[in-house]
Amino acid sequence: MKIVILGAGQVGRTAAYHLSREEANDVTVVDTNQEVLRDLQGRLDIRTVAGNASFPTVLDAAGAADAEVLIALTNSDEVNMLACEVAYTLYRTPTKIARIRSAEYTANPKLFSDEALSVDVWISPEQLVTEYVERLIRYPGALQVLTFAAGRLRLVGVRTGSGAPLPGLPVRMLREHLPDVEVRVVAVYRDGRSLEPEAELVIREDDEVFFLAERDQVRRVMSELRKEDNPARRVVIAGGGSIGFRLARMLEKTHHVKVIERDPKRARHISEVLEHAIVLHGDAADEELLIEENIDSADVFAALTNSEEANILSAMLAKRLGAAKVMALINKPSYAELMESGSIDVAISPQSVTIGSLLAHVRRGDIVRVHSLKHGAAEAMEAIAHSEGGRSRVVGVAVGEIALPDGARIGAIVRDQKVIMTQDDTVVEEDDHVIIFLADRRHVEQVERLFMTAAPR
């Protein structure tokens, strides 16, 4: 598949990294910064073009005329939208995805209707990250909370702890402890290694366990794996930028929210817009300020500034001063893994959160949702099973007989609004939504081919 990515910022680089690793993709990246492009080309097997992403001559040089997918990820909403318009007008590019940051655009659905702007899919990394953090706050103790089947199904990652029923017992005991709950363990990580979640695998304390369950049953399952955490009521947010402000507005009616913002003009502005949250002008890494604001009584401290160094320092300080749970926005995956093994409870990678929304529109087969796990090492996807002219490799086949690659497993099927946790003898039917977990995302193409019934789009 020929893909043109406009913009080599953090999200653009992550998209190029993921998509170029798949053999079937031919990726070209466009950016105005030639130094960034040279560095990217030295790391990845891609083409690069320097220039303004919305100029016809630049798009032509990038091969947009033959591209199947155009992904506009520059820092300018206007450039992204115009690039999609130019690509459609000149080349009739089939799929055009644009990063749109401003709510002034996204709040009006008419702009992205079939008769309006030539943007097939718009994504807002800031909104995706905000929703992701909000789910983590809603489920205290979770490392990741990902949604499938229009929100009905959750894939949740937790670190097991002492005092819970399951650690020290085999995986099969989870179903025995919760006989009325549909749940499936799809992955277990121990000391950084992925283990096959077989029925007799004994869960140990400090394992990372990923399970699938319906939305209303998540807390019950979590209580089997770790001592139940108290609901988060007091939330301190470091950073009143786009993500911090959105999160405060989302939580302020149900939680006691404080926002710490170091820029006085921004602090004044968001204090006038927010209705219930308390806005403080100051530095979140100021120990005296945190002590004065009773950080030791905070249920959650979320460091969401634009500086990952500031996020790491303030989160570590908040943890040392007694905050129950701290999370930090960290761009570098290597930093995120290092921090999660130390004094930060959850490292949030905006690229990992965003990339799933992109991949769902680039994958072959009918893929409706993709999530990145373990900082990009693993992946989970929701695919719809079809059989056009009886050419399906999955429809009518029992789960245990489907030729899945190593480390891949089908965890659940959603059929006519009913969630089915799969067994080896579960037969996939037409139009089933199939939830697949891949411990190694390098096997994505093999899974895609299973759900393809016609030539790749």
C-alpha cells in the first residue's frame, strides 16, 4: 500500500515507524525540516520529500497521484485540511486522514460531511489522550483501558498485587471465582516477557495481566487481580494546556479538580472557562506549592505539560510527597518503560494512544479498531469477519483451527450485541466482530490476510 504522511512531528514519526515496518507498505514522509527528514530516512526504509505539505508540486513529488492513503499530521489544521482538498481535487486519493486540533472545526460535523471538506477521517490526538487519561482515572489501578465494540467491551491491563484472590492461583480460577462474568485473560507479562495465558498458568504478584470483559464487569475482575483501589475523587493536573484543560473540564463536575499552570495568561484564561475546577498559577515541580495544596491527599496526580522532563520530575515529586497514583505524559517509549519500572505508576505515550486511530484506517481487511499496547510492542484489533463468495479464512471456522501466528489469539467475539468469550470450538460467523490480541505486532500482516476476502484496498 502506498502511503503519504504529511508532517514529521512526534505523531508523524510514530506513524512512519509503524507503517514502514510492514513489508506491504511503501511510505513517503513530507516535512519542511530537512534535518528531521534526514534523521528519519537514516532510521527507516522510507522516502522523504522536503516542502510545504499542501503545495501541489510537493504532493506530486511525494507520489500522491498513486497513493492509496494520505495522512496529514502537520501542526497546522489548515494545512492538513487543504492538503486533503488538493489530494482529492488533483488525484482523487481514496483515503484522506487529517489531524484536527481545534475544537472550532471539530465541533461542527457539517464541515466533515460527504458534501463538505475532502477529509474522510479526522483525528484529534489531544482529545484521544484526554479520553484515555479519563478512563485510567475512572478505573484506579489500571495500566491501560482500551475500548472495543463501540465501548461495550474493555481490554484492561493491571499489575497484580498482594491481598487479591487470584495471585498464587492458575488463570482458570478467575472463571471459577466469577462464574457469572464473561472474562478472558489474553496476555500475561512477567519481568518484561510475554507468557502464554494457559488455564494452568499460575498468576504471580507483580505480573501484568491483560483481560477482556464487558464494561460493567471491569471492576469486579480487577478486584480479583489486585486489592481494590478507592475511587479517585481528588485529582491534581499539572499543565493547563489543551490536554490538561480538556481533562479538567471533563472531570470537574464529578471530581475535586485542581489545575497547576505556570503561564499566568493561560491560568487566568482557563480559570474563567472552567466552572468548578480550581486553577493555580505556579510550577508543578515546586515542592512547597505541592505541600501547600495537600498533594498527600490527592488520589491522582496527572502531569500533562508539553515538557516530558517537567512531567517526569513533577510526577516523581508528587509520588514522594504522598500522592496515591501519579501518571505522566512521556513521548519517548524508552523513557516511558523506564519510568513505569520506577516511581511513576503510569507513563502515557501520546503516540501510542494516537497511532491506533490511524492504523484502523490503513489496515487491510475490515478493521474497525486498533490499539497499541506495551508501548508499541503488542497490538489488539477488532476485525469484522466476512465471506464474499465463500472466500473467507475465518467464517465458519472454529477459533482453534484458525491459522493464527505465534503470540496471536482471539479473545472475544461480539455477535448481534452479544459478547462471547471464545473457546477453541467457538465458530466464527458472518459479520462477527472479532477481538484479536497480538503479543508481537510484527505479525499484523498475517492477521490482516485472514480477514481479507478481496484484493487489498
